[in-house]
Amino acid sequence: MLEDGLCPPHVSHVVHFGVFEADLLAGELRKHGLKVRIQEQPFRVLAMLLGQAGQIVTREELRKELWPADTFVDFEHGLNAAINRLRGALGDPADNPRFVETLHRHGYRFIAPVVGADGSSPAVAPVSSLAIPVAAVSDRRPAVGTPPLQKRRRLAIALAGAVVMAGAVLAYWLTRPPAPPRELTERRLTGNPSDNPVNQGVISPDGKYLAYGDQVGLHLKLLQTGEVLNIPQPEGRAPDFYMWWPTAWFPDGTRFIASAYEPGKPTSAWVVSVMGGPPHKLRDNASVWAVSPDGKLIAFGNSLAPGVYDELQVMDAQGEDPRRLVAGSENERVYQAAWSPDGQRIAYGRCHRAADKWVWTIESRDLKGGQPTVIASDPRVELTFAWLPDGRFVYSMFEPESVRGESNVWEVRVDTKTGKPVSKPRRITNWRETNVMDVRGSSDGKQLTVTKATSQEHVYVGELEAGGRRVKNLRPLILEESGDFPSHWMPDGKAVLFASNRNGTWGIYKQELDQSTAQPVVTGPDYKEWPVVSPDGSWILYLSRASPEFTATTAVRIIRVPTSGGPAQQVLEGHGIAYLACARSPATLCVFSEESPDHKQLIFSGFEPSQEARRRELTRVNSMRSGTWGFYSWDLSPDGSRLAFTQNDMLEGHIQILPLAGGEVGEVNVKGWSNLFSLFWAAEGSGLFVSADPTGTKATLLHVDLNGRSQVLWQQQFLPDAGGTGIPSPDGHHLAMVGGSTDNNVWLLENF
């Protein structure tokens, strides 16, 4: 044992972390009370990391403490071996650590909470003190015949004692670990109902105000009292004219910037004063993203269309003197921006098309020029992020095999000078069924405002009347809370076909209109979607691929199963097949689409599913419109003679009618609507059921005739991507629709 007085008061020799207990005095590691075998040197490394839990212990510090200069060993090999043995004893993988984090070329950090035997935050004794045996401290008397020299001896003893005490106190303060990390706390700042979701919110530098926008307008909330002040709309505008997205405050806390969207026009940039008055426009065709730390510059995206930005630029605080920092291209876009703490670098999201897929990265660039550095590159990265004053970079990532866009908040430490990551990514939140819409940091870096959404799709069915221009008796069809996406009806019009993940994997199901439960058609480990019925009604066809990951080169099989039941059979295989449609008897045609190798066209091919499958190209269409960049939807007419095709366009609503037997391409302009994202032919082939979302926040289901005249059938606020889809039964009597509910609010995170 150590002699009394060698360690400062309240120093603990037994500490707990996770399921482990370390007895630093006995040199023992226990798991659930059972001793774990560990060699001396790995245990000494553990003791030193525990002594500075939460702090970086450099490799040089470990060398000086555990491998002194007179030790003749290969230090690099010895330390690496000790760390590996320590990880083995703790069951702690280096790529996903729970206890010991490796900081490349820097050292190591103990990241788990550490508590003493009594549950308090301990001060762990220095490693050097644990190595002193009892016999090393003894009462050594002078040899016989030594001259007394009492005064000098007393003085020397006093000085030595003072040095020892000072050293002990210094060692205590140097090795005293910080308090264990506090548990992440979450507090909801807005309480909007599902019919009025929040677009985005950002907290003021002093933490007193929250600026946020919703479907009603722009608001300022006093967080201490809960009082909400409504910001007036720009003069001369209707109350619901603009949709608002506040993005950042100026450092003095008296103003904030916001982007506004007017349906049918590109995004515009505004500044809002908390002193009162309406917003002041800075410039058109711009989405403002971030204010520099000194308040002199604003980073913004040059807006081609809402949500489409081809350049990252900066301007002064008055909206003048713009200059380009990052330029996009036909196959590249930029999204969002965040300033480094010193204001010398700027981070931005970048999306570009590689050979067979879209690549999403977060990069940063020095304002003075030079090559960009990559902060995060992952197929799951979302382009919403914040750069905190302490160098942490916070962003969101989709969860693996996400169904509804579920995502969580992550962080990585970044060198503010070079923009390079200096740690591995660390997850901050562990939310389930939550989509992170936006992340913003406070000026001191101690708080995060996160706009997050939780959504649930629902399949409804209603009765059509007035030639498909009105729907009545709308009711839920599928009562389970799972991801359910209908795409077709059974031939008799009495059951809906849909894909669902209700059992943990994606399968094909059908549900009768007069039943409360669904029946499985085909299940299994592969990813199945988009079921349709063959023209003669004898087969159910669907798309199958190995995993949810999808690119233009992903192998996709078209599979068929008998409608009466039986084994599945492969019809044909292609790449990047996303849609499938079949005509109705007496026609025999089914159609699927694939991207061309250069990604500039969509190729439509036909086959007859009841015969030996032989694909043949039917027609092609350009897959992009000038100034837009997004997704498409199409459907085959009931008689198999025409295709209706549309692409996302936030400014206009265009539908092309493509004749498959040759002839002139028709054009349907849906008057007063834009951003069309789903369409299905009406049962009689004289009109279309079209989904539109011109504001990006409200899905509307329309009946559109071939002259472009539209009738609103149904509207819901802020639906998931499939929201608003309408699929008519073959007899035209019913309509299956995808609706949903969403809770979309701003939350405050602390202790992250």
C-alpha cells in the first residue's frame, strides 16, 4: 500500500466505467466483478488515460511516463502493442470506440464517463505514485559518526517536505480528470402542431431569442417568457405570400438573415431586425446561409430555382459587392455554408455526379484561395451543418437502410487552419424515426438548435365521383404504423397492392378494401418495391435488388409471381430500374425505364410479361430540364399507347405525353402549379392524378385533364416524399392515396 500522505485527499484508487472496474492500487481490471486478464504495461496506459479522462494524452506524454529514456525498447512498437492489448481486454474496437479514442498522430483520449466507488467524480492518483512500493519510503537515520549540523538538516528536511507537498499538489491538479460528461439534454423550443410545421429555427447569440418560420409566417420567440412576436410580412404582400427559413444571426444579436420563397420564383435573401419593422430584401435569386464571425460578410447560394444553387458567393452585410467562392457546373451543385471560428475558411456542401451515382461531400476552403479539403464524405451525409467555436464540426447523417429519411446528429473535430478532420466522427444523438432537417450552433458553441421531424405515412382510400374530380368517404385503409407505399390495384379493384417494411424487410402485400389486415404476396431478404399487375391479370410483377442502396448502375431484377399464388420467377434484369408500369387488357405491354450511360436521357423499354421476356426500346426523353435538377415520374396509359412523363420543376408544371407508336409529343401545362412529383393515369385515360408541392411544404393531389385544367382533390401539410400520391382503381370507382402526419419543431441540445 501507499503511505498516508503520498496522494492528495479524496484521490480514488478504484474507478468505474461502463461495466468495468479498475483497481489502480492492485493493478486489477474487473468486468461485472470478474477479474480480466491484462498485462502490466497496458494497465499502466489505462491508468494514465483514466487520470486524464476526457483529455488528449499525447504519445510523447505516454513515452515519458511509461517508457523513460533509459528504457531500451522500441517505444512505437511497445505503445501500439499495449494499446491493442488494452482494446482487447476492454472489447473496444478502434473503428467504433466506447472507451479509448485514437487521435491520429496526436495520442489517445478516454471518452467514457468515469466515476469513483461511491459514484462521485474521482481524482485518479498519478501513475508514477502507484509505482512506489511501501519500502521505498522509510525512516533513514544518518550513519554513525555523522556530524549533527542540526540547523542545516532541519532546513533541508523542511525544504524537501515542501517540495514533496508541492509536487503532490501539482500532480493532483495536473492529473485530476474533468467531471464525467453530462448527459445530453433536449428541450423543445417550439410546439407547432402537425398542420403548421416549422420550416427552420435559429437561436440568437445571447440565447434569448429564437427566430423561426412556419406555414403562417416569420416569428421571434423570447425563450425566457415564451412570448412569440410575429414579424410582419414585407409591405404590400398577402399574409401567406412568403415561406421563411431563418438561417443565422449577426454577432450583435440585433438582426438575423432569412431566405424566403415565393411560389413560382427563385429564393430571395432578406435581413430582419429585432427592433421592429418588416424584413428588408438584400437580393433576389439568392439563399442566405451564414454570417461571418465579425458580421461583415454573408455567405449565400446563387439560386437557379428553389433548392437549386450553382455557386457559393459572399456579399457584404448590406447585400452589396458579391463575389464567387465556389462554382458549380451542369453535374454539380452547392448547398449550405458555415464559417470557421476565425472566419478564414468556409465550409459548404457539394453534390456532384460521379460515374454511376451522386456523391455528397462537405468541404471547406480558405477565403484567400487554394484547394478545398474534405470534412466528410459519405453516401449518408446530409448537407446541414454547423462549425462550433471549439473546432467541432456538427452535421447530420442518414441512418443505414433509412425508410423515411431517418437521421441523427454527428460531430468531428476539425483543424480550423487546414480544414482537415483531426478525429473520427462521433454520434451525438440516437434518435429513432427522426429526420434532422437543420442544425445550428450558438455563438459560444454550448447549444445546438435542431429542427427535426418525425413522420408517419398512412394509406387512405376514397370513392371517386364527378368523373374523378371529387373524392368522398376518405378513410384509412392500412392501420399498421409501418412504411407502406401503394403502387397498383388488383384487377377486380377490390384490393390495393403495396410495398412495406412491416416485418423488418421489404415485402409485397395486398389488402382488401373490406379487411383490416394485409396479406403477404412475397417476402424475403431482398429489397422489393413497386408491385404492379400484368395486363391479363395473371401475374404480380415487382422490382427487386440486393439492398436499399440505389444508383444508375444498381442491378435490378423484374420478378413475377402468380396472382393465385406460387413461386417467384425472374422476368429480366437491368440497371437502375426505378419504375414499372403495365397496361390493361386487351393490351399486353409492360414498360420500365433506365438512365442512359451518360445520365442525360431516360430510356423506356417494353416487354410482355406473360411470354418469354424480350425487351425492346420504345422511346427516350431528356432527363433534365434547363435550370432544374431533380427527380421524375411517369406512367403508362391504360391502353398502352402513351406515356405521361414529368420532372421536378419548382418554377413550372409540365407534363409530356409521349406516343409509343410515333407521332408528335404532347405538352400539358398544369396552370398555377409547379414541382410535380408523382402522376398516374385516370382509369378511362382522359386525365391524370398528379401530386404537386410548389412551396416545398404542402402536398396537393390534383385531377388534371389533358388541357391542363386542374381540380384539387386533397391537401396535407408537409408530407413525406410519397405524400399526396393518388392511384385509381381499374374500374375508376376508388382512389388509393398516401397521406401522413409530421411533427416538425425546433429543439435545443446541450451537454453534447
